[in-house]
Amino acid sequence: MPDIRKLPLEELQIGMFVTEIESQKTGVKLKAGGRVSRQELIDKMKAQKVAYVYVDFDLQEKNDTESPTEAEKEVESKQVNNDAPQTATSKIPKKADTKPTSLAKELDNAESLFSEAKVLQEKIFDSAINEEAIELEAVEDTTNEIMGSIFRNQDALMFMTRMKDRDSYLFEHAINTCILMTTFASYLEYDERLIQEMAIGAFLLDIGKTLIPKTVLNKEEKLTDKEIQLVRKHVEYSTKIVENIEGVSPVSLDVVSSHHERLDGSGYPNGLAEDDISTWGRMAAIIDTYDAMTTSRRYAGAKESIQAFRTMLDAPHLYDNELVQQFIKCIGVYPVGSLVKLKSGKIGMVYRYNESNPLKPTIIIFYSLSQRTHTSPKKVDLTNSNEEIEMSIKAEDINLGMNRGLLESLFMQVGR
């Protein structure tokens, strides 16, 4: 077998025989082989954002007299089209090729991924504030990782969306929206390229809030009409920032610009209505509203998922009713990580969604209301149990001290 090795471009040297090159951003692809005979070619690869080269170490010494090589001709003939949407197609995970994993195993990865995504959000926001260029590649890499995790086990990252930190709402809302958009798009069986483009848009949809005064964003009291209009400007700011990101797709931009549009034309910033709003714009509106409503913010308490669903279902003039129903089927009436009160007086946390019977998920029972104490965690499939859900609850409703560490511990105790 030939000795072909994948090397970072920085390790490419004159005299090496290249069989293929790979770019994460420009899509440049080389299939013809040839020896690199001059530094100029390496410099051109750098300019074209080539990330890796495949080098045949068996052939490089046998072709030291070739000039010019097919590799040089091929790379030199490739011109990057900066006007065309570009994406890291080779790195987009394929759902059909992804091996499912257990929730407990994927949860470790999901927690790290969520933390890394939060760091990237902070970096992107800083770039926007300082009017620095935002590199699409980093966002692509993160959304690809999110896609891969969801393809392996969507419940892990869905669980992370339930672990909300009010003080980090701005960053976490964008990440949650990205996770929910990816999960929903996957459920609707869109192809992976389109899923990635929607996920990128969701990840960036609130970046314009960097231009809104913090005194307004962090205000505890109800906003004035003037302040509401100021906050609404964030969509226009976000759209302007995102459209200046090199290589961003029209789909990603549409998600950003349309997530506050409503079917009756009452939304903003453009007052679009009905057929003027794309499917992914409608999806973004549902997801953005859902995550906002189920999060405790400075000026509003969190609602239970079922309340958020009901609010949107009762407003078909604002939200696409069919898509709302599909979204509910996608994440469940009782989403993973949510708390439920059982008719027996016990408290459980939803562990696994039951698509065939949404009212009977698998839960972890861990608390007794009558005894006001934690109990040994027990995983129960409600389809095979006499236990029944009475209602969804929030931890604060029953003065139950909950934190991310405790909930993750429950998952780990019953999931391994």
C-alpha cells in the first residue's frame, strides 16, 4: 500500500508529492498528483486557505525531476469564488454514517461541546463589538460538532438546553437555538448541508445585540416602548454583521433576518407575511420563541414547555401551526431534562422521549414530595408502570434545590 499521509499545510515541504489537498473554507480540491517544486505553490495554497495536504512519501523521491507538475497546474488554475456560498462540505457529518451512542456516553461530550460553543459565542460577540472580521470556519466547525452529537444521541444536547443560566442568557440562547434548530431540521429529514446552514444562522441570530446598550438588555423592569424599539433593532444589526461574514450562505442569513417575522405581517424588521417567510424562517421563529419563553429572564419568569407550546398553538396567525406541531413531536410534550410531578407525589426528571407515546416518557424518579427528601434515583419507563404524570413543574415551584451538577449526576447514575 502507498504511504500516503495527511499533513497540515504548515508541514508541506518542497519536493513532497501531493495527491490531494483539502480546504475547510474555500472548497478547493485537488485530485491530480504532483511534486511541489517551488515555494510559490505553497504560498498560493496558504492564500486559498488550504488546511491539509495528502502526501505520498513513496512517490515523492521518484518524481524529483518533474516540472511543472500536475499538482502545480491544478492548484494554480483554481480560483476562489468569493461571491458563492462556501462551506466545509467534507467535514459535515453524515447522519447515515453516524453510529448512535448512549445518553450517558454522549452527555460528557455534549457538556464539553456546550462549554466550547459558549466560549466561541463570547469571542464572536467581542469581534462584533470591535468591528473585527468574524471567521465562518470556526462557526462551521462548532455547528458540525453539534450536528454530530445530535446525530449520535439528540437527548444529550437537548438536556444541556434545559440547564439554563440567567446571567448567560445572551450566549446560551443562541447556542440553545442552534441545538434546537439542528434537532428540528434533522427530525424533518433535511439534508446535512441545509441543516448546517440553518444551524449557522441560529448560532448567529442574536449577534446584533452587541450593539444594544447593556443597560437596556439587562434591565430588570419592563421595557419602555422606546426601549422595545431599540431592542428590536438587533435583527437589523445582526443581519448586517452576518451578511459581511465571508462565505455565509443565503439560508443562514435568512434565519438571522427572519426569526422575528410573523405570519400575519406583525413581525419585524420587514413585516414579512405568509409565503414571504421561508420555512427555516418560520422554524427559527418557533424555536427562538420557545427557548425565550422557557428561560427565566430578568423581566419574565420561565414557562413550562407545555405552556410555550400552547401559546404558539393558540396563535396560528403568528406561528406556522403545522410546524409547531412537528416541533412538539420532535422534542416531546415533556422534553428531556424537564421535571414532572407524578400523581403518587414523587418528582421525576424526563430521561428519554417516547415518540410513540409522548405522554409516557422514561423518567428518573429522585424526590419524594411527601417526605421532602431525595430518594435513590430510579429509572422508570412510564409505558410499563403504574406511575402517571400529573403535571410539569419547575424546581422553584416546590422549593427544590437543583443545579446542573445534580441533574448530570442523576443521568450518570442510571445511565451507565
